[in-house]
Amino acid sequence: MATAPQFPSDSFDPLLVSIPAAWFLMGSESGQDCERPVHRVWIDAFLLAATQVTNAEYQRFVTSTACEPPPFLHDTNFNHPQQPVTGVSWFDADRYCQWLSSKTGRTYRLPTEAEWERAARGDFEQQDFPWGNEPPQSFPNYAARWPTGPEPVARYAPNSFGLYNMCDNVHEWCSDWYDPNYYATSPERNPRGPQLLSGISQRKSSRGGSWRHHIKVARCSARSSIPPDFHYADYGFRIACNL
């Protein structure tokens, strides 16, 4: 079990990890159709939060803006201060980024799908998980984890970049609109997802696994999506920042 990172109690800034610029192979030939084709992508350097946004962090936003609190905060399965905030819509997550930017003077935002996958993979090119190909079910305590909700963040070891819970705990909103066929036309450098067009399902992309599913740890390349106004008990987010 990892030692959770410590945050200054008076700081709005999250603990950020520097993700170096690089080419990487995005997608998986053995995954779902939406993960193909595997394609080479360049990602500029950026910063990504070491953990998913917690209830304690999100509460500062609620208090500061007098906005509606997340719908599951009354439930003891979801309201520990260091659990990831859940039940936030994509619009809520985007507003949080705008608020945090105004408080800190830095440009916070949601990561793109490509940024998220680059960060999740770390140094393990085309491996299934942030640690390689070893199945998560083989790890100690796996069967006892997530019995009724997400865990407090950073309880277990981070990936090679120092990022916690990249493929588990809660699904994480990304900035992109979702298109299952996007990889066939995705640009090589810093792809940001398709434009929102009429006639296409209006869903936002998300990444990572969920405490609620039978398979609780997602592969690095696994993609998911829901409409941006939905509030699900296994959806949270992690913030990115421009360098």
C-alpha cells in the first residue's frame, strides 16, 4: 500500500506530475473495435494531477461558488474527504477547472484522451496496464478492494510517472467528444477528439476503470463514454494543466 501524497491545507493547487513530450502507440489491436487502429501519436509535455479530484478538493469549489454539491455526498460510501468526488457531470468538472484556473492563475482543464493514455502507460509501450501485462487479479488484496464504493485516492503504488489510480477507482472525464471511429482519422500530433457534429451521439469520452464494474481495473487503451450531463456514482475526474 502506498503512502498518500500530502497536500498543503491552504493551497488550491493539486499535486501535479510532469508528463514529458513523446511519441507513443495509442490504442490496442486486441481491445474493442473503438481502440483500433493502433496509431502513432505525439503528445506535447503537460502536467497532470497525481490523483483524482477528491471530495475535500471539490468541497472548496462548492463552498466558493455556492453551486450544488455532488448528489452522493450524503452517502457514507462516497463522502470520505480523500475519496474521489463522484456524481459530477462533465459540465461540473469543466466548471471546476475554470474555477481553479481563476483561483491560481494557471490554466487547468480536463485531459484529452490521448494525453490520458500517454500518462497511464508511462514507460510501458503497448502494455495492457500501467505496470505491464500482469493481470490485476493477481495482486494482493484485489478481491477485497472496492466493496461498496471508490477507495481513498493514492492507497496503492503509482505508475512510473507517479500517477495514482490511473486505471481504477472511478471513470475519469476527458475533454474530447466521443467517436468510436475517431482513430481512423485522428491527427498525429496532440489529437483533441472530433468536432461535435449534428447527427452524432453527443457523448463525452472517459477513461479508467470503475469500482462498480465486475472488471474493476481498465486497460490503458480502454475507452468509455456517456452524455456530458449524466451524474453517475462511478464517474469522477482528474485535472491537467498547461506548461
